[in-house]
Amino acid sequence: MHTLRIVNTVVMLVFLVCYSYQFVYIAISLFGQYKPRRHHSRQDRHFAVLICARNEEAVIGELVDSIFHQTYDPAKIKVFVIADNCTDRTAEVAREAGAVVYTRENKKLIGKGYAMDALMNHIKEDYPKGFDAYFVFDADNVLAPDYIERMDDCFSAGNDIVTSYRNSKNYGDNWISAGYGLWFLRESRYLNQPREMMNNSGAVSGTGFMFSRTVADELGGWPFHMLVEDIEFSIYEITEKKRKIAYCREAEFYDEQPTKFGQSFKQRLRWGRGYLQVIKGYGGKMIAGIFQGSFSCFDMSMSIMPAFILTILSIVTNVTLGVWGALAGDDPMIMLNSVFQLFLGLYVTVYIVGLIATITEWKHLRTTTFKKILYTFTFPLFMLTYVPIAVVSLFRKVRWEHIDHHVSVKGTDLDRSGKDTGAKKS
């Protein structure tokens, strides 16, 4: 059991070494001066908004409405929705709200990447002149009124890809939605913001980003079909195109987080399996980029590989040595104590990260003071549930599955005050 204690200590130290630079990120974000490259919005560009939706009749109308009520000239914004394998009124609701709607029926090629590819090909055929840039949102999103204008500020500075500040519509529902919400806030403030401040590439996180006509023409569609197509897109642009993904802190949007553990487990299981796909498909290119001096390649590698690999290694080692020790007659309490110390160290580390994010993003958390404090303690527990998910992802066949969305919030209700303005479930 002495060996087990040594192994767990080594694992914890490797975790700290791999992610110590992210604590430097926190210091940079807290004490550095945020001066991103940007110019005033020109207000003369034409934008396409891309939305892939599957059975989203409860929420998609409010997203389209928030797009057409932007401070940016709505006459220069065209909203496109692809109703992907829908069995409800998603297409009708989106069309009534003012979107151009396409439908797709394909039970074999399932996933957002395939729907995006089909949508971009429809647009290329029907709008051959194209658009200056393309925004990507999920159907459950809602935009702050100045979102597109603020993103255009960054685009005007010559950035071909820009991601934004991701907030939650339903942060206060329970510990699961809060776990997601705090992670995404932390990702925006303490990953993408310091990356921008250091002039390194950020990363796209599923939704709430834009890319230029140049990028669209290069891609010729949307050739990213892994289970984590957002990460695949980010790493492709960083490794293949040597392109920086910029970050716009002032552009804020909101999305709905799962509240049921079963749904969350399935979603994060897909992410875990997707990480394996990314490691297999791009691991060599990221490592090559590191040796060529790309800090962005190092950053993306650390964001994907060490946590997943070390988690699996730790579990396998603890189980193997635990069984071996039990057969040899060792006291099982020694093993349990070693495992407890490992997880306690991880809990405290994640708690500190979550606490810092909660304090600095306090006004963005749309819930009560009590829940803001409570969910700092549950955040590490949410993150530690990735441990069994990582193990299961090694063995279970995973495919894209739909997540139900029902939280109804209008863009005009989002006052950025941190108060609960009355999100409703339909």
C-alpha cells in the first residue's frame, strides 16, 4: 500500500505540473490589463446566423427574436435554421419568427457536425454571394442585445474566428446546471480571456462563435464530424491553419444547461469519447506544434489529454494495487485513506478555482446569493463525476443524443445584474 500512496502522490503532482500554467492564467486575468484588438463596429457587414435544431420548438423562437432585436442593423442579418430530424414544430416556429428554414432527415449520419455541413451547403447553393461572416448558435441560446455589435468590433480588427462570453439561462436550477454554468464562466474568464491578453489562440466551446467568409470558403462546408466537433474545429484551425481564435469578453450570450444527471452523464460521456477521437486524430499534430514553439498547441493539448489520461491511469492503478494488497492481507483502510487524500486534494483545488470564478463573475450569476455560495461547494463534486464518465467512455459505444430544452427566457429580460429575472419552463 506504500506503493499506492506514492502513485497517488505522483498523479497529484503531475496534475499540478500540467495545469499550473492555468493558475498563472488566473493571475493574468485578475491583475493584467485586458486590451484586445478591436475597432468600432462598421455596421455595414452582412452576417449569416447558423442554427442546428432538433425538436427545439420550446426555445428556438426566443433565440431568433433576440437576434432580430440586436443593436446591429437587423436588415444585415439573415438567420438560417436547419430542422434536423425533427418530429415537432421546430421548423414552423423558426419560420414564423423570421428565419430561413431547411429540413434534414438522415437517421444514419446523426450529429451537429453533419447538420452544420448540410446547412452550409444549402446556403452556398441558394446564396452564392455568401456573407461577410457566419455566427453559430444552439437553439436554446439567447443573445444580449449588443452581442453582434460587440462581436463585429473584434471582427473589424482582422480576427477571422471570434468566440464569446458564455453565460447560463438556468444557473440556479440545481447543482448540475450550476456545475456546467460555472465551468463555462471559468472557461470564458480564466482560459479564453488570458489567452487573448497573451495574444494566444482561444478555443471554441460548442456555440457562441463566428468565423469569416475566408474560413467558410476554405472549409467548403463543415467537415468536422467527431463527437466534439467544436474542439475538432478549434484544433484544426490552430494546427493546420496556424490561425488564432480571438475572444470577445463584451459579447455575452446565454444557454440552457441540463438539470438531470442522466442527461448530463450521456452528454459528458459523448464529450469523453470525443476527447479520445481528438487525441487519436490530432494528438500527433499538437505534439509536433509544441516542438515547433506553439504555446497554443501546448495549451490545447493540456486541456484535452492529461486530465483524461491521468484519471484513467489513477483508477486502473488504484483498483489493481488495491486488489493486490487485499489478496496479500494488507489493511484496506490504508488504500481507502490514500484514495481519500487524492480526491480531497482534487476537491480543494477545483473548489478554489470555482470560488475565484464565482467571486469575480458574481454579477453574471442569475440566481440567489445563497445558491451562488452553495454551488461553489457542489462544483468540485460535479467535476469529480467526470471520473466514472471517463472510465465508461473507454468501453461504451457512444453516439450523439438530443438534449431536451425547455427554459424560456427573452433577450430583453437579461439585464446582466445577476438577479433571477424569472426564467420559465415551458
